[in-house]
Amino acid sequence: MIEASELQSASSLRHGFFTRQGGHSSGLFTSLNCGFGSGDDKPTVARNRAAAGERLGVTGDDVLTVWQWHSADVVVADSSWDAMAPPKADAIVTTKPGLAIAVLTADCAPILFADAEAGVIGAAHAGWKGAFAGVSDATVTAMEKQGARRERITAIIGPTISQKAYEVGPDFADQFTAEALDNADFFTPSPRPRHQMFDLPAYLKRRMIRQGVGLVVDMGLCTYSDDDRFYSYRRATHRNEKDYGRQISAIVLSR
């Protein structure tokens, strides 16, 4: 479990960007695979989620994830829900102590949010589609509705694919530069003709800063290049592997 120093000082909450280490899965899913959407054994995934919850001081049933679909949709959690039939969204916000709100990733960016003073936390899953659609903006807005103030919010971008590993096709950058010309800052030429390398965490960071978020930190951890610690969808694809695990990132208000 990797912690951000910017959130460690808040005694009212606990958080962790979990690695793939310390779990019970085997094979392609070794070892802390927390994604029920993978082809891993479901009881084993449940054990892994319980292990992550234990590190945060909650039970596995209180580790809440959503059915992620690369949107800007946010749900507010007031109580636990069925892990096998979760709501459809890409971010969760709560003011309820003891609920570990979490997202699952394997190259997309996990973002943990906290206004410790107001007792409002958030967790968002941001692939490029969700990032472009504004899932980070929507999470901040949902937190404000629960009493947070954006200038007090700390947002931490956890392990995600880095620019050096994220090649995109010819038309990919066009939609970003159509939104804002200076989005060209997040693209550099790829060795492959008509392709570019995209900096997802930098795009998210500047977007949140411009939205008025008080402190935005990119931990600078690349999922693709660190096979020992992280699952990576793109790495698995390049290796022609049939499946891949999902690491979990979670935050919880202390009881």
C-alpha cells in the first residue's frame, strides 16, 4: 500500500494506493487482484478486497467500488452495497465514516480526494474518456454539495500509465486540442508515424488546478513500466496475455 504524504497528516482519514502485492491470487492475477470483473476466482478476489479493507480498518463488505464505464458519473455513498451489483459510475463521494470508497485501475488514473476539515472524501477512476468528460470536475462538484470547499480539497493522482508508455493514434489528440489549443502540451511525437504519446496524469493535474482544487499531486508512478508492483492493461495486451488484474485505491473517514 502506497500512501501520499499530503494525506497522511490528516488524522480523520486513512487511504492507500494498493499495489498488486500481498494478496492471494495466482497466475496472471498474482497477487492482490481486487477486480471482480476479471476472470479471477471470485472468492479469491473477495479475500483480496478484505485484505485491503483490513489495512484501512474496515471489513471487505465496507470496501465500495462501482461498475466503472469511463464516464463522468458520480454516486454518493451513505451505506454499503452489494459488491457484485454496484451502481454504475466512475466516482464515489461520501461523508460517512467507515466506508472505504475505492476505484479499480490497470493503467487508468485513480484519484483520491479529501477535504479533511469538512469530512468529505472522494475517489475517481479516470481513463482518457472519463478525464476528457470531466470526471474530476464532477467529483469536486459532488464533494461541494456535501459541504467541501474546492480550495481546501487535496487530490492525489495514483499509479497510472505514464506518457512514455501511452502511445495514441492519429486522431486522438484532435478532440483534446479542439477543446483547448493548449492541450497540445500533453502530446509529444511517437517514433511511429502519425502517432503521439499522451500524458494523462499531467492533463488531469492541470484540469483540476484550473478547476480551483487547492492541492493536486501526481505521485509519478507508472503502471506499465513496473511489473512487480502494478497491473497494466496495455502491458498485458502487448504480451498477448488473456487477462489482467486490477489494483485498488481507497480512502476512508475514521469512525
